[in-house]
Amino acid sequence: MSDPVLEKRERIRKLCELGSKIGYSCFAAAMLLFVIAFIADFPSWIVSVIIAAMILGSVTLLPAIVFGYGVKAADAEDRGEKFGY
């Protein structure tokens, strides 16, 4: 790939994939920990970990989704297609 715009777009796409994996993993961990906490009468340290996982998941997932849509729109624009969701 010699086009710097396409290289940058590919780098952003990879970061979006990583952010999505981290974000969704954090939400999955939070759900699993919630079930464990429910069984164990909600120890305060598990509740703190659940909150931290949800915050980390939100912070990583939001930009990954937004920039991911941007990359998809740019790819569609390059192909001459109308991009829409």
C-alpha cells in the first residue's frame, strides 16, 4: 500500500477492531461478574470491578464504533457507493 491515506485508514481499522474486542470483553466480564456477585451477595470489591469494567468498556467501545463507521463510510465513498445505515 503506497497511499498514505489508505495506510492510515487501515491503521484506524485495526485500532477499531482492537477497541471493539476490548470493549465487548469488558462488558462480557461485567455481566459474568454480576452473576457471580449476585450469587455471593454483592461483595463491594466485585461491584467496584463491575463498575470499572463497564467504564473501561464504554471508553474503549464508543470511539471504536464511531471511527469504525467512519472507515466504512470512507471505503464506500472511495468505491463510489452511497454509504448509509
